[in-house]
Amino acid sequence: MKPNPILVFDFDGVIVDGILEYWNSARKACLELVETRKDLNDLPLEVPIEFKQLRPWVKNGWEMVLLAAEMRRKNSPLVLNGPIDFAAEYAQNCHKALKAWDWNPKQLQITLDKVRNDAIKINKEKWLASHVAFPGVQQRISQLANEKIDFAVLTTKSARFTSELLSHFNLYPKLLYGHESGKKPNLLLKISQTWSIQGFIEDRRATLETVLQTSEISSIPCYLASWGYLKPNDVKNLPSKIHLLKPETLMSPLASWP
């Protein structure tokens, strides 16, 4: 039996706004890693504006832990020059920060996942409540079955944590791949071998551009979620094959999407 067509969603920044949880977990992971350091400023409980401003540049969870640490290091580029300058050379500044702290991405990701595991064990409901679905998105995904369309989720979050959150929002994807499964273009290629992909919705323009540059999957319709964690220039001069997806289009029948 031929499977239904499938619509593929990114998770953070497309389905769910978890900025409060990102900061809580990044903060706790950072404090675990630097607890013996005495030359650091305290980290606030409230989400810092710098963290919110830099969220669109974050591709992997471990980077959030690094950003939290850089907010504590008195002579870091983030403290000295501010988030706008830090973002201008984001990858280079993250690389320098890893060296300054003598850390590696795997170490930071493991610590972040441990903190999340602990939070779930201590108070699962509180952890779940620190995430909110973007307005209308949960409802729209639930309606896809009426159009005989399945949905999948690709995320750089752990699949286990993502599954917990999707269940919390009563969303049950046909497919779910976390950061453990590899890069999104490779996963899209894998999915395309069985399903007809009707679109890929993502809030990272660079990821969509990579999809378009990958010949085997370049025909997949690509949508940039206008409500997501976008950089200031993300919507300017979009390639013709990347469509800016606005909430009103999202809510319309898929057959009418560009």
C-alpha cells in the first residue's frame, strides 16, 4: 500500500517555542561545568536579552551552554562587545570560546542532555510547561490527517525529549528524527525514498539553502517559518525556491501553498 504524502517540520522555532527551557537547561548545564571557577559572574534566572537575540544563530543545543558560559566570562567577546558583534562572527566566536573554556561540543551536549533528564525526573510537568506551541501550529498539524497527509519531525534536539514534548501537545508524527540520527538533508533524502515529501518547514534559512543545494532533494518545496527564530536579514532576498510561510498560509489547505 502506497504511503500518504508527508509534510516535514523542524521542531524548535517551528512547532514549539521553548526559550524558557533553553535558558533554564543551558544555565544549569553551564553551572555544572564551571562550578569550580571563582572568577565568574552569576547567571540570572530570567532569560537574558542577549540569549534571546542570539537564539536565531544557534544550530545545536550545546551552543546554548557555551553562550551561557560566555555571559559569565568577564573578558569574553560577548560581554565586551555585545550580542550584535558576537553574532557577526558567530561561528568563529564559538570556536574561540570552546578553546578558552577547554571544552568540546560533545561534552557540552552530554551535560545539557543530563540536565534535561534530571529536570524530567524531578518535575516532568514543570519541564513540559516551560514549552509553548506557536499559535495555530498544533491545530494545523492535527488537521493534516483530514487532507490524508502524514507529518514528520526533524530536530537537532534529542529524539527522546522531542517525543515527550510532542506527546504533551497531542502530536504523534509518522517519523521523528533527533540529533542522534544525523543531518537534516541526509534524513530528508532517506524519507524521500519512501514518502512523497510535500514540503519542509524550517526556521533556519541556511538549512533550507543546503537542501536546495543537494541535488537529490532540491525539488522538495522549502518553507521558512515567519514566526520562528529568524535572523534580521533572513527574509531579505530569499531564493525563489524558498517560500516565506506566514501563519495565514499555514492555516490554508496544503494544495493552495506556493
